[in-house]
Amino acid sequence: MTGETAHGLRGDYAGMRPDYTVDQDWAAYTPAEHALWRRLYERQAVLLPRYACREFIDSLAALDFSAGIPRFDAVNPKLARATRWRIVAVPGLLPDRVFFEHLANRRFPVTVWLRTPEEFDYIVEPDVFHDFFGHVPLLFDPVFADFLEAYGQGGLKADALGAIEMLARLYWYTVEFGLIATPGGLRTYGAGILSSGGELPYSIESAAPHRIGFDLLRIMRTRYKIDTFQETYFVIRDFRELFEATAPDFTPHYAALAGLEPLPARAVLPADIAIGAIVDEG
Ligand code: HBI
Ligand code: FE
């Protein structure tokens, strides 16, 4: 989302501070909202052992927010001790530059409002369940935490170079919809998948989508879908692969990609490492 105004977004941006943060008014959540949170949490929890990566499962087990919408202030001391990250409460989607600025300073923006019961299966904008359940557990992983800060710093530079779209694709195909190849088989670490009832099994088991080995330049030129399950997933071997890919300066990447047409989400290139194929040959 670019641009300074929040036209058409659900959150209440009226009282926010200059850095777009607000206070989480935890007392304002209703019993019905805590009950909806529990239903969302329970639906995902039964799927995690089969589809989520080990780091997510272990971190979630150490936190305890199945009982209701968590208090960000109660989690922040634990998060700070683990990886020096902090949750900041926000009204919803932020302009890219503001979002990158928070990540570059190890602050993760978490939306304060919860979806309605009618949105149990699908929601357009990230709500507190997507942001907290999907993103917060991996902020406790040291390597992932360092990658996300490096990503934020890269985003600020990309903003200055007009290369935001390429960084948005990197975020989408990793932080939101990334898969990881583990000794126990394919798992996910992407928040958009982990917080989705339908896409969690689909991303791992369906024969419909492509699954391609992580390739930074390939990702940065590949469009993504925002209102359907993904048509392509990219697969890393571990979080260090993500961190190492984003450590160097991206300027040469932008030069390499300049003038190349973006690829449709469904594209397959001869150079793609098809993950499914490797498993079959095993
Ligand atoms: N704002 N609050 C919030 N959460 C996001 O995940 C987010 C955002 N703004 C922009 C954005 N994500 C993506 O465009 C990033 O790739 C920049
Ligand atoms: Fe997200």
C-alpha cells in the first residue's frame, strides 16, 4: 500500500501517532471477540503439527495466547529478551515506507482490530489474528529476526530507488507465503499460510501450485495473487538462506532486473528447481 492516506481501509487511523502507532485498548475487546479468537486459534492449532515448521511450533508452544486476544504489552518483555524485537500496535496496513521503517528498527506492526465472524475463513486486510498468530511466533527465532530487520533496511533503500514492488514480492513469497524443506518434508513458515484454514494444507499437499527452490531474482520479478491461494510457492532450506540472500546490497539485483518483464504468478522457467520433482526422484 503506498500513499499517505488510508482511504478505504478498515482501521481507525484518526488517533494514531506520527509513526502510525496507536495504543492497544485491550479492555475494549468483547467476550465475543475473545471467543472468535479462540475458534480461529483452535482451527489452526490442529493443523500445525502436520504443516508448520518446527521453529513456529516451538515458539508458539512457549507463548500462551490460546485463551483470547493477547496483550501486546504482556508479550513484549519476552520478545525483547529473545530477539530485541517489539510489537507495536497499529490501526492496520501502513504505507510501505512506514512499514519498512518499523521493521528496520525491530518493531513489528500488529493490527489491533479483529475480523468479524463472517470473515472466519477469509479476510482481505490483515487483522490481529493474521498479524499476531501468523507473524509474532517467528520473531522469537534469532535468524528469522535478523532477516526481518535486514529486510526492513533493504526496503528503505528500495523505496529510495523506486524498487518497492520487488521488495514486496520478496516479502510475499517468503514472510507471508514461504515454504521450507525440512528432513520431515515440506513445511510452511509463511504467516499468510499459517493463519489460513484452507491454505495451510493446500500449500503443502495440493498438486495444483508450483513449488520452486528459493531464487531471489526469480522471486523479485514474479507477480503474486492477493485474493486467491498462491499459484507458486518458493521453498528455502533454512532461515539462514533467507538472511544470506538479503544481507548484500540489492542494487546489482535491480540492475539485473531492470528491463525484464515481471513474470505471472503461474510461470515456470527452465531454470526453476521444481521441489516436487526432487522428492519424486528420491
Ligand atoms: N502494513 N501493517 C502492515 N502490515 C504489513 O504486512 C504491510 C504493511 N504495509 C505494506 C506491506 N505490508 C507490504 O507491501 C510490504 O511488502 C511492504
Ligand atoms: Fe502479514
